[in-house]
Amino acid sequence: MRKLALAISLVVTGTAIPTVQADTVYTGDRVQGVPVISQLDIADLEPGKMHRFMFQGATDGIGQFFYVPVIVAKGAQPGTKLVFNSGNHGDEVNGIRAVQKIMDGIDPARLSGSVVAVPGTNPNAINRITREWTTYNSGGTSTNFNRLFPGKENGTGPEQHAWLLWNKLWQGNVEYAFDFHSQATGHDSPFFIYADYRDPRIERIAELFPVDQIKKDPGEKGSLETTFVENSIPAITLELGPPRGFNTDMVDRAVEGARNVMINLKMIEGKIGRTAITMDAFVGDKTTMIRAEQGGYNEPLVAPGDQVKKGQIVARQLNMFGDTIKEYTAPVDGKVLSIGSDAAREPRATLVRLMTQSPDA
Ligand SMILES: [Zn+2]
């Protein structure tokens, strides 16, 4: 498409001056002192420097913009283009802290390539500490923002916001993508990664993180990870344990993994730290969800990362008198990938999620 446009311009004008396809577009506004952009093209940013922007997203019900903070480390030398993203789900704050600390550790003067960091894509949900983007059209809707990519130009607010991020922030600026999440409110897990192992580049970047577990996964339609993968850009989703508060161990391991990736891709110099190999991470390809069959308090009997045996009692529900009303056993041998950590559990709520490895995989 771009080559064609250039060819046409050559025919018409007879000059070799290429048509400018993208630029960083400054709106002229500033938000809290930070310049607002409606489009990013890292090619025109000054090399060897750190840049901060507010990216202009969709509008709310009174016509004001949702702003997304963006930090760009533009290396002094050319190289690979990475994006570290976070905050698609508003209650998953470990990813936001990880992205901030990754950028703190980068010296653009010693960087080859570029790193685009987004500490929070979804201001609607982040400000409410909710997983979903809430609208009030037709009395209110709740939308999983991480199933809307690549978005819709003329869609709902969150669909437009996803479209703007995809087309105006990422497009042309990304060769590898890392989307940081954690568990949703009421859940807990170890540090794990969803990775599509059908692409060996994805396997390589996943195993550079010092995680506890890796789920080989074909992806989820509309997620940021899968949308990148469908566009031939290697991407992984990282799950940094519990939601709502900063967990230093999870955050620091995410930062260490990001540094390993930059060393491996020859963007910075240094020695690879801990990886999935040194953590002896469990790699599985199948999960089994044990859900509450009725409502009731959940007494946790296993912890994230535990190895359980088929037939072992892994969860127990209590009524308000403290009587056991239901016990749940593991249907297979497996590793505990996540648990429902809130006591009150409605029917169908997660109690325990197990991961296993197929014998032939
Ligand atoms: Zn999430």
C-alpha cells in the first residue's frame, strides 16, 4: 500500500521525494505540562532521549478526552522497536508499575532501537479500580477492553479508544509487544505468561522472563496480544499475580525479564539475569477450571503454584453458619495456575484453575 502510494507520487510529480506516511501529530494542548499527541511516529523523535506524551484517546459523555500517558525511549542507535503495555484492565496495577520501572532503568544514550511504554491504556477503568470499561449508554454497559482490538473507528467509546491506540499509537512503532496484566479482583496467581508457542520468536521472548509458569496458548480474539500476533508481530501477555496493589517481587521479575529481552535483542549491553529456565518454570498447554457450583464462602485449601493430585480436595464452600456445603476435588494431577481469593463466591466463580501438560506435547 505504501509502496504503491510512493510509486504513484513518483509518476505524477517525477521527483524522488517520498511522501510522508506518518508523523507525530501534536494537538497543541498540554495536560499537566505534558504535550498531547494524536499520533505517534517514533522515527521523527530526537534520538538518545526520553520523551513523554499524553496520547489523546476517545471522548467521554461530556466530550472530554481520555488521555493515555506514553513514554518513549528513543535510542541513540537504530535497532529493534518494543512496546511495553499495561492497564487494559483497570484493577491490574502491577503491570503499570512494571512498565514505569522498566523505563526508569533505560538510558536512551546507550540504547539501540526504541521502547514505547504505556503505563495504563484504560483510564476509564483504572480510575475506578475495575477490570472493565464502564459506559452509561442504554443504562450502562461493562466491556472487556482487552477483547476489542483492533477497535472500531466509529464504534462505542471503548471501541474508538482501542482503534486509536491500534492505528495511531502502535502502527509502525512496534516489532515486539509485551502486554502486562495481573489477576482480576478476587483472584491470585503466581507470575505466569500466555504465549503462542507456534511462533519460535514468541517462545524465546517468553522464556527470557523469570516466571513461575508459562501457558502455551493460541490466544484470545480481540486481545492486544492476539491482534499483534495476527499481524505477524510477536507478542505475549504477562500475568503479574494479584490485582489492586503493587507486588514488589512480581514487578521486579517483570523488569528483570524486560531487561533480558533488550539484551537478547542486542538493544542494550549486559548479562542476562534470571529466566524461566533458572526459575524452573512449569510449562503447560491445558487448563482445567474448577468453578463454584453454588454460592458460598470459599475456604482456600491450595495456593498458587501448588502441585495437586487427582482426587485431592482443593476447595471447600461454607454457609454462614460455618457448615461445609460443598467440597471440590481436582479432576486431574496439575499445577495451581490461579485461585479465587475472595471468600464470597457466587455460582460459576473461579475456585481453582489447574494447569497440565499434555503427554504428547
Ligand atoms: Zn487483564
